Amino acid sequence: MAQKTRTEIEDTYKWDLTPIYPSVEEWRKEKVEIFKKIDTVQTYQGRLGRSAATLLEFLEFDSELNKTLTKLSCYASLLSDEDVNNAENIALTKEIEQVTIDFAQKAAFVRPELASIPAATYAAFMKEQPGLSQYSMLIDRILRMRAHTLSDVEEALLAKMSIMGDTPGDTFNIFSDAEMPFPTIKLQSGEEVLLDHSAYSKVRASSVRADRETAFKAFWENYRKFEGTFGELMNGNLKRAVFGISARKYDSCLAAALHYNDIPVAVYKSLIDNVHAALPTFHRYLRLKQRLLGVDQLKYSDIYAPAVATSNLHFTYEEAKDLVLEALKPLGEDYVSVVRRAFAERWIDAMPSKGKATGAYSNGAIYDVHPYILMNFNELYDDLGTLIHELGHTMHSYLSNKNQPYATCDYSIFVAEVASTFNEALLDHLMLQKLTDRDERITLLMNMLDGFKGTLFRQTQFAEFQLLMSEMAEKGEPITGQRLTELYGSILRKYYGHDEGVCHIDGVENIEWAFIPHFYMGFYVYQYSTSFVASQALSEIVLKGGSEELKRYINFLSAGDSKYPITELKEAGVDMTTSEPFEQAMNKMNQLMDEIEKLV
């Protein structure tokens, strides 16, 4: 199970970054050029509200500059993720980070100056200059966020301090992905395995329970050794967030995170409440898992195990590509043809390699180039799901970039996971038609239920933990690794029904919070849950509907940031301010369990 080095992997399985920059040398040339332009921003100081022409000129200049800075930053980030141990590539990310900070400092006057322009003046400017219409969302946000906009000096100070803000997350990534020592375990077969992130993901899904338990114990005990370090990193991350809400006069970290996209705080909290009310449904799933595994007591180390040990749901990468293209046919040939391009033109870095960043993502932020996908394909059904998931993000970015001006191309995180989990639903729909073997069908149905577990219940579990630890920080309570482990453990026991005997929590897994990089990204994870609920409803609408329903969905993917996310979803057919989509998702989950119970 030793990983290959990057040079040992065929080019066809690696992304091609040359459409962004032919070489690092070309990247450096553009970095020098953009650095020369940064000072230009200060020539607009004190002039933004003088005329419609000046305002439009500045916004166009600012868009072009940010577009290039994003392109530079993304290239450095993608290159760095090929091998997180490569110091030269990591240095590129630091270089462009400093340029971005310099620009933010020099442009610190922009936000307060734009906020000082009266709404009536904006209205008059937009009538006078039709080109300002593409910035209508930006202007609306400026007016909405006036109360949280500071003076020129204060904004400049915050911009200068922001260079330190990412330190906890950056340190976490370097330590967790590259420098943290990993244990070696011996499997029942006698094979020795270095239990890094990729190997752990594979062994925890083993059909051999003893191997799962060995891997589980060794992996989390290893994390527990660094509980204090991870606790201090999270403490620094939370201190930054609390400082931010204090400076900008928000009531809470949650309110600050949701305000930009006009998401009601009630949507976040009702998600947690709805999941609490649905825990009996989740526990039904866990008991079904226990029954299929044939164990007396389900343990947390069993939750990734295959429901049917003899299942053959494994796919080569080439087989996975064919299945993806077939599953996406309901979205039309225009959609599918772009996915074919993604495979043929090497938009995807597919295979695990030594030093490569773990996990998976789609980066669609480079406006004038296509999106890129990073993943680690291990031939499991989950990897097939990951591939079609990330292609959902890629197509969302592709269509938004194609149909929106740069000012409104970047869709909000709240809707980001809709397109990806929608694609997973299409894959499940296809595979249910293909699989007739009893065991394989049970495996597929359990994989679908695992989606509810992993995306809805697990991410809401994360969201609750994130909310509670931010509230601890807001109250000035001490944040330590030990306290976070205790907090996470209490949530874990509640969700998995430990006290009711549903799923046993040993305690070693309580350190799992230290494994999750998303906790350094603000209030991010709840949107996996809300998006999953929305996509379940939308996929049913599209599969059962006709051309009009498909058109509405493609329009949603093409909308970018031209409207607020709640509005975008309503127009696509789902109202996330009500509990109806959640109730529909729970009905579907129970239907899946009904079918499994008939099969067994």
C-alpha cells in the first residue's frame, strides 16, 4: 500500500496547469506586473462618490486586479497541493499572499468610502451609467453592511493584521498533512501499513473488523498525542474570529458569518433543531447498519464498514468516468460535453501520491480558465461519488463563469454544495437501475444512506460543535484541546445514541475535531447539510420533470452571485426558510431503509 511518487503517475491522471501559466517563470512575471498596478488604487481615494463614471472606472479596475490576484493565488495553491512538502511551491503561496495583503492595505479606504455614498446617489449613478448594473449586488451589500464598516484607518489596520489571520489554519494544514508523524499498524493479513490520512480512509472501510479497530485506535491515539497543539491552534483561530466581531460590532461570530449573504441566523439554528428531532431516524439507520454487519454492538469504528462484505462495488478510474458520463445524461448534452472536456483536457488530479494534499476539492476561481479538481481515487464506490461530486462543483463554476461577469461569478458557499450533492443523487439514481444483485443493491442503498449520515447528520454535528465552541470563545471561556475534546465527545454521544446503546463511543474518537480542516474556515460546514437537503429536493424535481424544470436548474447553476442564495434556491424550486425540504429528505431516508429491510 506504499504510495507512488508524483513522477511515477501517468500524466493522464494529473492535472495540467499550463493553461493558467506555462511555467513558474511566467507566474513571476505577472506577479511583478500586478505589483506595479497596486499603487494605482490610491489615486481613487476621495473620488469614488464624485461621479458615476469615476465609480464605474474604479470598479472595473478593481475587478481586473482581483481577477489577476486570484489567478496568481490559485496557481500557487494548486502547485503547492501537488506536494505539501515542497518548500519552493509553498513559498509561492506566501509570496502572493503578501501581495494580496499589500493591496488590501492600500485599498482599505474603499469600503468605508463606498459605504459613505448615499443610497440615492447610487440609484442616480446606476441610471446614468448602465455598466454599473453588474455591480448591483456589490452596492446592495455595501449599503446593508454599513453599520459594520469601519474608518479608513481602522480598515487599513485590519487589512494589515489579516496576514496573521490564516496562521492557525495554515499551521494546521502543514502539520496535519506533512509534518505530523503517523503510526504504522499491522493488518490481519500481516501487511504493515503506514497509517497516514489516505491509508486511514481506506482501512477504516475494510470489511475486516479487527483491522478497522486497529486503525481506528492507532490513528486517533496518535492525534491525541498532539491534543494541546491542536487546541492552541483552534484557540488562535477563535480569538481571531472574536476580535473580528468585536471590531465590526456584530453580536456573534455566527451573525457575522451569515450577514454577507443575508442568511437568517434562524436557518442555521433550525437546521440543528431539525436534526435533533430526526435523531430517531438516524438511530434507525445505525441499528440497520448493526444488523447488516452482524455485530452485537455497533461501534463508531464500524460506521465506514461495507454493509455487505462480499460486495464488488469497486471501480477503476476509467470505469468511474464512464459511469459519471452516463449518470449525468439527465442534465443534457451541453452539460455532459463539458464534463468530457474535463477528462480529456486534464482538469483533474486524480491519484494519491506521496506528499499530495489529502481530501478533494474543485477550484473554479480562475475566471478566464476552466476549473480544476484535486482528489485521491482509491477505486472505492465513495471515490466514484467524490468524482461526480467534485464535477458538480466544477460545472457550477464553469456555468457561473461563462454566464456572469466577474463581479457576480463567485456563487455563495450556501449554494456551493447543491450542485455537487445533486450529481451524487443522479449517480445513485443510475446505479439503482443498474444493480439487480441483492448484496450490491443493499450496498448501494446503504451508500445512499451513508450520504445522509455523512453530509446531513455528520456535518450538522460539526456545525453544532462549531457554534458551541465559538460561543465559549465569545464568553471568554478558556479554549484548550482537552475542553474541545470533551465538548466534541458529548455531541458525538448524543448524535450516535451512545447512552441508548445505539452506537458505542469508546472515547478515543473524541479527538476527531482536531482532524477537521473546515473548522478553520469560519461557519462553513452547516452549508453541506443545507445544500444536501436542497439537492435532494431539486434532483427529484429534475428527474420527474421536463425541460422547464431542467432549465430552472441550469439557470440556478449559471446565476453565480447575481442574487442572494435563498432567492436563487426559491427560484429553482426549494424554499430553505421552511422545514419542508428537511421533511422531504427524512421521508426519502426512511424509504431507503424500508427497501433495505425488505431485501434483508
